Amino acid sequence: MTTPTKPHTGMRVSVAEFLELELPEPDDKLKMELDDGVLYIMPRPRAGHLFVQGELQHHFKLYRDGFAEPPLEAWYDLTISVPSELPRLFVPDLTIILRGGATVDMERMVVEGIPDIVVEVLSSDPNRDLVRKRQVYAEAGIPEYWIFDWRAATALLLELQDGVYVERAMLSVGDTLTTPLLPGLAIPLSSIFRHRHPPAG
């Protein structure tokens, strides 16, 4: 009887195998992605990372709840199937889907189609968010990509133009985040980066 191999970064797996993978405790809270058929397991996020992720989700919920017909859905850790020659399944920290856009396979928690905004909070491997994911999300045709740096208290807003991302704004703690995709959305970054109850660590 063959002992199953514990999932590890660098393994080659198919999409079907990836969607069935499960990490044993205590690693079951880690996030996995499939990049050109190769498994990548991300380190456990720090408290500041999780805090920014949760506060952004809260702002999107407040915006969404202000409409009789919700203009968006905001998802934690939803898998995006990125069109490419080799399989790519990426998991942004937040995925924003506008009404009438992509749909979600609720059983597998995989986006069917292209989301409208993806958000990453810089992790212990910032090069992956700043370089690799910028390339992959642009190739996928995702209109906006936001990168939050919780240590530096900044937000880089990128928008797709002619197949590549260009910088629309680099925001800091005194700025307010807006996007033409969601009229009326206004997220004061001080409410995140200078929150009265910041994370402990």
C-alpha cells in the first residue's frame, strides 16, 4: 500500500487533484495555489494581513448593503481558474464580482469567468504578489488589481490597459480608495491603517 504524499510546494498536480487536496492539521489553514501545474503553498498569514483582509470585506459589505439590488459580491479566498496553456488556480485574498459578471461554482468555490477586482495583501513572499500575480491577473483580463501593504500602510491600485496593468494610484493612510467600477464606494484608508482596535501583532 502506497502512503499518500503530503502536499508540498513544487508538486505537479492536475486541476482535479488540486481541487481534492487537503492539508493535514495544523497546516489545513494554509492557502494553496496551482501555478502552471505546480503546487504553491503559502505561509500562514500574519495578524496584520488578516486584519486588512477582514476590514476590506467589511467595507464592501457596507457598500453592498446600501442597495436594494446588490451591485457586487465580495469573497474571501475564492479560487480563480486563470485561462492559460498550463493549469493555473489562484486564490486572491478578496475577489470582487459585479452583478451580471462571473458566477461562482458554490460546490467547488471556483469562479466561472473573470472577476472584476482582485485584492492581495502582501505576505511573506511579496514578490509573488507584486510580480507574478500582477502578470497572471493581467493575462487573465481582470480589470483591476489592488495590492495592500499592511506594514507600509499603502494600497497600490492597478487597472488593466491594453493587456497590462498600469498604476492608477498609490494610496496611503490619509487617502480614500475609490474605483470607477463601483460608483459611490469610498474606503478611507485611515479606517484600516489607523483603526482604533489594531491587531495585536
